[in-house]
Amino acid sequence: TNTSRFSPFVRKPIEPETQHLVDKALNDPQKPLIFSISRPDTRKNIKGLIDAYGNSPELQEMANLLIVAGTRDDIRALEETEQKVMANLLFDVDRYDLWGKVAIPKFVTQEQVPELYRLTAKRRGVFVNPAFTEPFGLTLIEAAASGLPFVAPDDGGPRDIVANCRSGVVTNTLESSAIAESLLHVLSDRKRWRQYAKNGIAGVW
């Protein structure tokens, strides 16, 4: 990844169009964000993240959820496996009644991705990679470069990134309750959050 594309939010204002892309779906946009970005693939465990958030009233009270799962015009035009992931995502949002707490933008450009990391950091949120397995974890490097703490699978590359950057935690992403606990661990302590953010910037830059 080109880390020069990613920087802490204090270096320049957040691009308004990107902020609107997120805020228009949220009842209380000023809450911290829990941000995840991945392909709509079963192995990325978007369902596990939704279950973690949907089953935790404390997380819902504390933060909004931002999920970027590729781009789409019409879900029915996606490949069958992607259709299933996206349909289940919407079904689960409805099942847990998360409307107004979750943003799932349809179109995010490559230029807007760094802005989403920075917006999440500005709101003292957290990045989460809930995948079942992660050989490396480029998104974690991007989050660290943006001064954004993260939660990631206790597997492969994330262990090394945590050891070097010290800007997040690894967890058992096979269990949605463990994802929720780790998100709360990062979000609930402002001093801990600031230390993770500073460590990430120093670890990358």
C-alpha cells in the first residue's frame, strides 16, 4: 500500500462530500465510528461484525457503524456470492433494527478511502477487520498511518503489525462477542485510544 495517501486528520480538513456520504445515513453522526472496509465476501465476516454490534446495546450507544463492502448499483446485479453477503447484511441490519446507526455507502472512490480513515480517527472511532483469517492486513497499516486504532484477527499478519505498531488489539474474530469486547476495550478509554493513535503514527512514519 502507498502509505503517503494516508495521514492523521489534524493535517488537513475532512473532505465534505465524503463526510456527507457517511452522515446522511446516521441519526447522530457525531458519535465515534466503527469502520470496516472489505469485499462482500463471506470470509471477511461482515456478518460477525453486525452480530457483534447488534447484540451489544453498549456499543450501539457508544458508536455508529460504517461498513464499506465494495460498490454497487443494484445488489441483484452482483455475483451470486456477493449478492448473498449484501442481502444478509441488510437483513441483519433490519433484524437488529440498526437503521440510523449504520452507514453502508453504495459508492466509495479510491480517493475517498483515506478520508474515511481520517473521519473515523477525528471522531475517536476504531477500525475493525473482522475477517476469519488475515495473512497480512494492509488495511491495518492504513489505519495506523491515519492515527486510527484497530481491532483485527488474532492470526497471521495482524500479530506482527500489533507487535510493531502497538496501535490496536487482536481478537478471536470467530466469536462475535469477542469482537464486541475488543471494540469496547478500545472505545471506552480515551487515554488508551490516544496512545494507540500515537503509536500507530509513530510506527508507520
